[in-house]
Amino acid sequence: MGRIGILELLVVLLVILFLFGAKRLPEIGNSLGKAIREFQKAFKGNDEKKDDKES
């Protein structure tokens, strides 16, 4: 019951395309990618700080 299939992914993508339009999708993708990278940097930065404090 917890798995997402191809059909569900297609429906979600079509809804997103319908809501935002084809012209805004690249902008949304770029913004989402930047947010994920910043989150990963912050998460890795916290791990490195913890390691430094333990030493």
C-alpha cells in the first residue's frame, strides 16, 4: 500500500503541469534544486561541527 507506481507519478506530474504551466516548471525545478543543495550543505556543516567538538 505504501508504494507509488508509475500511474500515480504521472497523475502528480500532470497536476503540477496544469497548476503551474510549462513555462514556470524550469524555474520551480531550479528553485527546488537550490533549496535541496542548501539543505544538504547545512546538514553536512552541522555534522562537521559535531565532529570537531568531539575531537
